[in-house]
Amino acid sequence: MEHRPRRRRARWLRTGLTPRQERVFNWVARLLVVGMMGAWMASVIRAYAPRAAEAAPPPSPVRAVGSSLLDPRARTAPYLSDQFLNPLRGQSGKLRAAIRTPGEPLSAKAPAGDVGAHFEGERGESVVSEGFTAPADPGIYKLAVEVGKVTQAVDDLRVITLVPFAEKKNDRIGLYYLGRWPYEKGGKPRSPAYGNPSGFVEVTRENRNTPVSEHFRLGDFLTKNQHDVWPKYMLLDERMLDKLELTIAELESRGVDVRHMQVMSGFRTPAYNESGGNTAGRGDLSRHMYGDAADVFVDNDRDGTMDDINRDGRVDTKDAETIADAVLRVEARYPALIGGIGIYKACCGHGPFTHVDVRGYRARW
């Protein structure tokens, strides 16, 4: 017996619609409902769009401006470098860092007119300072200069904002132990140069290779202890960097090849200066504690000791004297960089070296 499928009866049969007509009607009805819902949603969006625009915060002008200025495709004006940046590069022209307290002017002679400084921090954050001043937050920043509508990104110079001295608590900042400066305990400093520092450079594993001049990096001047403690904190005087660079140039002008000048000792924390390592010859008021002194020697072959830079076939104090003579000539041309010069012979596991500082008055030993 043959079975034929039963035809579905239309729900709208009483209205006179056939099943085919019912399907057409249902599709048309659905399309109408979808269209009405779409129109309703569009009207809602149009009604609330102005409010959303008002509520949404505007794009950060700091980030937008900073990013555009640091973009190498931004318009540049070479004269900006000569007018505003060369003084930051020192007498040698080889400084690569401007070290400032928060908000301090980048230049002693602040540029006149509509001049702005724009910065990009180590985490990519953008900052715009008031006038030509350092950022308010400590850190190491890329710099761009804006004069009117003309900008210039500065690739060979970093601005370092110091961590305030007040951040030192119980002789430490974080886990890094510094100790106490001579006049923290009381008394009047013999001169302002021996007062408490204004702040510290924060050095991390990541930024320790930041160039501070043509021949030197941040990490070259760190105190040589607390090896596994990061970040570290130190003092670093730009005048001392400038004096070292001028000394290298003077040596080279006299035919001495200086591909690498080793910093045997740069900044020393007061705690290290008092008790760490070999303390022979360390004074209670050592300039190393103030970041404006360095013990150096020429070490082109990087074997850890002075090279025979006077070419007499021996490595001795005469090589240290060759460096000292260059320092003397630098001081004669640049009296503002006057300071201490010391000559040391080989002793106690190290070769001869020369002490250089910018204490502000003449000292020899």
C-alpha cells in the first residue's frame, strides 16, 4: 500500500492562505521585523553618540605630541642643535647625558621664546615639560626640542632626572646600601661642595650601558660592591666626564692612542669608601663620594692594567704621569674644571693609575 506524505495544513487556512502563501507571508514579516529593529538601534546609537563623545577623554596630548616629536620623520631644524643643545655637550662636545634634579632647567641659560622639551621614558611613556626643564619623575629620557612648529629629536643625548636625596631612608634606597655622607651626622661642611648630594642616578641592569659621554657609560662609575642588588644608586658629575673626555683628546693630540680609558674607581658610596675593598689612601672627604672623581688608566688591550703609553718599554708611574700632564694642560685651558690630580704606583693587585677630580680648587699628590 503506497503511503504519500501528508501536506502540512496552513495555519492561516481560515483566512484563505495556502501553505505557499503562508511561507511568503512569514518571510516578509520577518524582514519587516528585522528592518524595524535595525532602524530602532540606529536611532538609539545616533541619540547617544554625542554623549559618548563628550564622556570619552580626549587623546593624551602629552603622548601624541611626544610621539610625533620623537618620530625621526618629524620636521627638523639643524640650527636647534647649535643653539640649545651644544652647551649640554660640554666643553669637549662629547657629553651624552644631561643630569638634572626634577624640574631643573636643562640649560643655565634657558632659551628664550616658545621653546619646549619633550621626553620619552624608558617604558615608552611621553612627557612634556614646562619650558626647557627636566621631567618631574626620576629616570632616563630621550629628548626632543620644539621651537614654534619646528622640532628636532636628539638621538645622541639623554636627560637623566635624579632620585631626590630625601628618598634615602636608614642609609638605604630600597635594598641598596649607601651609608652616610660626612655632614649628615651634623656640623657645617667646609664648602658647599661637601654638603649632602641633591640626588642620585638610578642604575638598573637594563640602563647601565647608557652612554654618558663618547667614551664612558653609566656602569663604568658604579661602586664595585653589592653586585646582585638592583637598582643601584650613584652620583655622577658632568664636569668630571667633560674633563676626562678633554684629557683623552689632549693625549691623542700628543700622539697617545686612547681607544679605551678604564675607570678603576668612580663613585664610591660612603659605606664602601669607609670600609670596602682596599681603603688605602681614601680620605674621609674623598671626592669619589660626591661623584666628581675617577681613578683611570689607558687600557687599549683591556688586560686590566695600564698600557705603556709613553712607549719607554715599561709600565710604571711615568705612564700615570703622562695622563696627569694631559690633565694639567686641560685645567690650564678650562679653569672651571680645576681640581685634584694624583699619581699612584702599582700596588696591591693593581697597576699604576691617575686620579682626576673637579673639586673646584687645585690639589696635587
